[in-house]
Amino acid sequence: LRQEPTVYVNGVPICARPANKIGEYAELGAITRDIAKANEVEFLNVCETRAKENGGKLKAVDINKKALELEVKELKSLSQVIEGLKEKFPGLVHWRVPVCNSAAPLESDFDIICKTLVGTAINTPVIVNDQVGLSRATTGCVAACLFKEFQISASFEGLIETVPGVNLSLLKTDKYVMDPTKDTLFRGEFEVVKELIATMKDGAAAKNNVDKIIDLNGTPKTGGTGIKQLRENIAESKLSYEIMDDAAQAFLKTKIMDNIQKYFYLIAFGGYIREAAAAARDAIEADKKASVALPASGKCAIPATQLVLGKTFVAFMEENAGLRALIDTGKGNLQWERDIPAASLANLESLAAKDFKGNLGKIIHDIYQTAHVMFGDMPQGDHKKRAKYRFASKTIMRILPAAQKGEVEKLIESKKMTMDLYEILGKCTWVEPK
């Protein structure tokens, strides 16, 4: 799933990175399989040339930006490593699906994953690989598990229904219920997701499917065996947003919206998979139906290797084109700042209007008293202190008298000062010596 080219030096992976992106994720844009493979060939040639010019040694930098000099005993591209594995595992199929780290894979990427898995047995293992094994790999695992859900639903539903005493509701992930005591954001109840559920056929069931699989691929605290929780990570990032400075907030806001888009698309893909499973059960040709029909019920148990997808995910999204516009306009529909209670704001505005400097002590006291209540849900510590300080800085700016506010805004715009509580107070209370 990686976009960046990778080679193996003495069996250890080394990837290409821009000089200013060492230790960071590479977001390389619209990278296709062919582009990724061509970049890998070029990167291998560059590494070979540099090693020859440096006496058989290759200079690199680790994720902590520590300079390394590696003695090159063996140098292989990722493709060459995979070809070596195929000698030991002749049934191995390798396919690249380069995706970005935060945002959703392309609609066509989901189709590439499905096309690669169509015709495989229900117990065929799927190995998902990226550079670190976090966001991209977990996204790929969820997509692969949803395809397995398609195989299980289309192949075995008829068979399972013939087994006496089986509680079918326990076997269906669309009946999954999350802990209702969790915060709504941790349950993935974003406004745009709620609109998706209301718009798409079987939207609630598709979300349940995806949430169950995300939790199984997530961290142990949600019942999983992985290291990345795709849904709850959005909520955790949103909590961190409140304590960041403006520059960090701009970056994090983009990341949060990208991850909401990814979650949205996984649910849409889950809806596509549910529709495809129902269609596959009915798609068996009449002359072959007798060979897969169960004598007791007449229902079909089609081998997974014979299942076909009637249409692509791209075609599904074309039929539901409104979903694209929905996520484009709705992924930022979050409450990015906490609302100050109307009564508290009116009190502060009144104090500032009457005598800003004379009431400054009372104003600061009341701002922090309001912040204490507003951020009462956050645990004590540095995060809470920073959140309250940022709130105080923005609130004092909000209630400044017009003349002083205009002057401070100009200084902030010209980068001569920042929106910092002490800087604002210093500017507004400073008296020029005569």
C-alpha cells in the first residue's frame, strides 16, 4: 500500500523521502501502481550508483534523523524480494495499491483490492503491507476483511441456516453494538456519517459491519489485535486539537477531515459489499444451481472461489453520486471550538464595554472561571492548562474594545505579535513613557 519506493539493504527496508520529510509520512498524491514500480526501479539505480561511488557504502537517515552509513552487502528492490518469496510460496500473488496515509483510498483502489481477491478461497490468507504498519495497513486490512465478509455472507449463509440451534444474530457483524457509554465521536457518530446512514440503503447495518471490523483490526482496548484504531483515532485527534497552537491546528484539522473521509468511504464500501453479497447469492446460473443448492432448504451455498462481483465500487458510487458531494461538503462539519455559554459571554462583554482596564482583573477571573467549567471534562494536567489558556487568549481578543481590537489584529496580521493572552494584555495595558 506504500506510495514511496523502497529497497532492501542487507534485508533492511530503506525508503525514499524528500529531505524535508525525514521521519514523516509521505503524501505523494496520485501515485498509481505503474508509477510506484517505475519509481522503485529508479530508486534502486540511484542507490546502486551512490554505493559504488562511496566505496560500497550507502548513506541514509533513520526516522530520528540520525545519519547512518550502511555497508551494502546485498541490495534488492521490493519487487525482487517478492519474486524471491514466490520461489518458496509459488501461490503468492503480489499487487500494489498505493494509497495516501490519512485520506480514503481512491474508489478505484477498493476495486483493485476486490479484483485481486475475487476467485480466492475463503481461507486464503491476505498479507497487507505498508512502510510502518499503521494507518494504511489497517485501512487495507479493513477493506480485505469486508471482502471476506462478502465471501462468508454469499457462500455460507444458506448453509448456516440449516444448522439446528445456531443463533444467526451472533454470526452477523451488522448486529454489532458499541459501548453506548462512549462519547459520540468515539462511536463514529459524525454529522456527515449520520447523513450517510440515513441516505444509503442499509446504512446503519453497513456502519455496524465496518465498526466491528475496525474494532477487530484496532487496538486491544477495543477487542482488536492491531496497533491503529481508525475510528477512535479521529476522536482522539479532535481532543488534541483544542490544545494545539494555530499552525498545528491547521495541520490537524486537515488530518481529521481526511480521516473522517476515510471512515465515510469504508462505510460506503461496506454498503457496496452488502449489496454485492445479496446479488451474488442470486447470480448463480440456473444449470449450476442444483450443484450448490442445499437439499434441506433449497438455499445455495456457493463456493467462495466461484463468487463474482456484479459491478464495481466505482459503479456503485456512480449510482449513489450524491454520496461524493455529501462527504466533500460534510467532512468538516464538526464543532471545532467549544461554545462559551451565552450568559458568560454577555457578562464579559458588559464588563469590557463599561471599563475594560478598570474591570480587567474581574474579566480575567471570569474568563478562567468560565474555562474551568467548560473544560471540566478534561483530566488535570498540561493539556487542560493549554486548552484553558488558548480559550482565555481567544476570548480576551473577542471582547476587546473596537479601537484596541483593530490595532491588535493589525499587529497579528503583520506577525509582530501572536494571539497570546499575555501579549494582548501587554499591548492593551502598556503606557508609553512621556
